[in-house]
Amino acid sequence: MSQRVRAVPLALESRQLDLPSLAWCARIDARADRVVLEHGPGVEIRGDAFFEGAWNGDLAAGRFDEATVFSGSGGRTTAAGFLFASATDTVQRLYFLRHRERMVLSNSLALLLVATGEDLDPRHPYYLRDLASIQYGLRRCKKRVRTRAGRWVEFLDHVNATVGADLSLTRSPKPVPGRFSDFEGYVACLSESIACLAANAADPARKRPYRLLATLSAGYDSPTCALLVRGAGCTEAFGFAEARTEYDEFADPDDAGREIGERLGIEVTELDRTAWRAGGGVPEAEFLACGFGGSDVVFLSAESLLEGRILVLGTHGDQAWARRPDSLTPYLVRGGVGGASFGEFRLRVGFLVLPVPFIGATRVADINAITRSEALRPWRLGGAYDRPIPRRLLEEAGLARGSFAREKRAVGQPFTAVAGYRKFHDLPLERTLTPGGFASFQAWLARNRHDRRPLERLRFAIAQRLHRVRLPLAPKTRRRLERKGWARLTEPLVADRRYELPITLQDFLTQWAVDEIRPRYTAVQKPPSADGRRQG
């Protein structure tokens, strides 16, 4: 006969260790009355609560889980158990692993693996594809990955989760802002949210206050975000002198946004997006270890500017502000994973990230209705690269039409390449990794068996063939065949986007990178061994 487990508040016991500034790891044992938190020096502890982040609410109240904008992560005791809050965007995530009578949660995948004595499987080729699947939205993304020992690391994206004393985990949705009916109301929400978050971040009661730092380019998104945060007192930004040039993608690679910054009253520091390659060592590893492809490694050149800052990003503007987004659902479907591989870099340096277009983005249908409204008609130019809301904001701020957003550019460094697939970039690893990184990865491949298991090779081959048969078919034809039941068994394979592209060595970069950065977490306590003693 089952017994109802009474909800028991869990107290917080914290220990500061020699860890990256904002990293944390929380352990909960079944039937225990507390959460044991091991953390770096930048994590704030307030009674039975902790956080590394800022939100659009009162700092003293500590209700980051009730905020409609929350950058970072945190946890606090509640009557139902201990509540853990992830960010309201999907570029920051929490991880947890449950094993027997213990649960461990962390804001770092590598830290979680060290704390639980687990490893990623070097023969599993889908970590990058599964971890990065958040780009397909909260409904279609993968929710967990398997470790080498067969246990599951699960994800918490854009959610609050309460853990009970019996290790039950209950997810609850993030608060949703009110409906947006017009341009003025939407912009007011953005401005007020940013101002409130900035005040929270700068509160003198903090152990470490944070100040806004914008990014600038010659496109739509980052200038719009810079304009919005200027209203909250931000007067500094940096930009990259050039967009990437190695793929011959852009007619004009000049991307720093100097003139835009001058017009907006923001001082712009120009950086070299390739400077990360000149420092020696293996700088790309901490970006690749997040499992999102590592493209944000170019921001390493801004490291000296970032400590104690809130890095303002235009990430997700390609969906929130597009005239034709990929989805009008509230599930935060994205156009890629840019901005998501800051994790380990951010925790080490000690800064927060604020991707402004995520503010209110679960109301994307409302935002798109504003974009298509008659009031925005004068700022609709047509074509694929058309974002009327940013254009109106920037032109009303004094930027002349034609002085920005002439061409969509990119600065990120792709590491995931498929030979012969120009669309997905096709430079070999020896040209994308640093010499130190390439040598280290080659040594890792020599030490670790990374061939795929026979059953998985067969499964992949079948899925690839199904993709080739299905994708050329017209949607009407596919629907007719599906009604006849042909896809009942095959649709799960065809719909799984992990099977779209061939497996390459790049698909094993995540495992290598996690192994590369594990030493920074050696201070964390090891899990008990079979005989009850601590490992290591």
C-alpha cells in the first residue's frame, strides 16, 4: 500500500570551494533534511536561498523564480521542498542526475559529471545534437542524455523545478508576461524589464554587483538591444571589427557598428574575432564542453571586459523580431544555438548574459502580430532580412535608413562541419581548432574507442535512407501516406533531427571538451564508492 510522502522543507547548507566563480553543485540525499551546496566565490548565499544571476524584481525579496526575466540560476527553500530556477531564456540550462537515493543538480555539465563520478560515452555520437536540440523548442528538444555507465543526465530549460525530500522533482512553468497589443506596450515591457533587472544587478546589498555591457554590430538585433539598455544607463559596448570571412559568406564583412554606437551615444571597443587563436593552450574546450557547438569562442577576446558585467546579446532576435519566424508557438523555437556556449566561460570569468529578445518571447504570436500590423507598415521593407520592430526603434532613435542591417552577417566560429555540405560549413578540424586543441583532440581519439556500436550504425543507416525518401516528397503527398499508416513505425526516426546529417569526428568534440575541462572541478567532493568511502 503506497503512503503519501509529506512535503518537507529542505534547509540549505553551503560550502565555498575552489571552483569557477559562478559554478555550483547541489546534493540532496533521500530522507535528508537539507541541500548541500558546493559553490564558487561569486555565488550569493542568502539564508536558505542562493543565486548567481539577476532578475526583474526586488533583490531583497529573493523571488527570482517568480520573475518574468531571470538571467542565471538559483535555488531556495519552499514549503514543498527545494526549488531550483533556471533562466527564462534557453541559452542557459541546469542539469541533474538521479541515482539510487541521491540527486545532484548543477549549472555545469562538467561539474555534474565530476560530482557524480560519471563520464560521457566516447562511442555515443549524438551528444552535440541532443544537447543543442533546444533550438527546436521546448516541446521538441531532447530532455536528457545517457552517461557511459547508463545513467541519465536530465535538463532543466526555462523552468522551475521543486525537489522534495523523497527526491521527487516537480516542474512548474515560468511566469508569462501580459499580452502585447501594440508596439508601444511591447517596447514599454522590454524597457521596464531591463531597467528593473539592471537595478537588481547593481543593488549594493550584493556581494558582487553587475553593470550592463552591450554588444554592437551592423545588423538589427544587437543595435536594438544596445538602444534599449542605453535607457537603463548602459554607455559601453564592444563589437568585432569584421564578421567571419573564411567562408566567403558576406559581401561586406565590416561589422563593428562604430557609427551606430556613436549615434546612440555608446562608446564602442573594437575587437578581433580571431584573437582567441593566438593565446596558446586549448581555449575552445570550455565553449565546446557546453554541448552547443562552441561558436561563441570568439567572445574570448572580450574576457578582460566581462567580469562583473551583464553581457547584452541580440540572441533570438532572428525569431522574436522576424516577419516570418519559424514558429508562433510559446515554446521558444530558435533559429540556431548562438549565445548558448558561453556556459563554462561565463562561470569562470564571472558575468551574466541577457539575451534581450527572449524577454516576453513566449508571446511571440503577439509580437508577430505587431510586426505585421498596419502601424509597422512604414518599417517593413520586404525580403528575408526584414525586422520592422527593430527598424522602427533604430530609425526613431536617429539612425538613417541604409546605415544598418543591409546584410545579415555572423561572427560565430563553427566547429561542426560536414565535408561537402557547404551550407553547414566544410572546413576540416585542423583549420577550425587551434593547434593545441587539434593535438589534444587527436590524442583523445587515440585513447578512447569512438566507433559506433553495430546496432546504432544500422539504426542510423535506416533513418538516413528514410530521410532521403521522405524529404523530397511534397507535404500533401506525405500527409496522404501518413493517413494510410505508412509512417507509424518510421516517423520517430524521420522526425528525429539527430539523423539528418552524416556522423563526423566533430560529433565527438563535446566528450573531448568535457574531459579537457574536468580538472577545474577537482575541488568538488567525489561521490561515495561502493564501500561508503569518498572517491579520490
